[in-house]
Amino acid sequence: MATKENPGEILHKYGLKVTATRIRVLDVLINSPVALSHSDIIGLIDDPMIDKVTVYRTLNAFTTQGLTHKVANEDRNWLYALYFHNSNQPATSDDHAHFICRQCERIYCMPITSMNPKPDVREIGGFVITSHEHRIHGVCPECH
């Protein structure tokens, strides 16, 4: 998920304090084409000075501010990904899908441009949609 902005500018844009840990975590997420777990991110940072709790809090702050989102993998573990797409514009939960590779189990965020399978539950009454998710299963280019 390449972006032309540096991590410090992105953090500032989302109202987040710029810290060394946040820059490192954001850099890992920017350079990953797939959603990552907390332990994946810790492994990619590979810095004993950055503790697991700080990374967890960083990911929660990113998610709260709308910079990242969480998606559960097939084992129901949380993975984190940026809301950025190739256009460098922030995306929302409504305009992307999650592609889950059946072989390697990586999860990719993909933009949705022409499909809108969100059900209209207003006709039933009493339902309030706060979010929805599109999941697509198949084989990624790495495994194909």
C-alpha cells in the first residue's frame, strides 16, 4: 500500500501524536500488501526497545482514529490494515472488500467500485447497520 506521504504527515493528518513507535508501526503497515497481526508487526519491527503493549495501544489508537481497521482471520485473530488504497485516498469500510487466500490465508484489502451487496434491512425495521464487511475467498497471486 504505497503512499507518497511520510508516516509523520499521515499521523498528523489523523490527529495522532507523532512518536517513534507510531512511525515504525505505520511504516510496517504502509509497506505491507496484506493485513498483519500484532505479532507480525512486532516481528517486522524487530526492535527490543519497542514493547508489545505499546504496539497494541498504537494499533488501537490507529483504529480509533480511522487510520486502520481490524479484520478477523479464519482463526478469529485480529489483523490490522490501513484504509489506504492505491489512490492514496483514505478508504472506508463501505468501499473495500477483504480477499482471503485459501492457501496462504493472507488477507488483502481490495477496493469495491461497482458492487454493493449491502442488504437493505430498513424494510424489516429495527435494524441499525453500524458496519458491514465483504469477504472474498480464492487464491492470491503469490499462491497461484
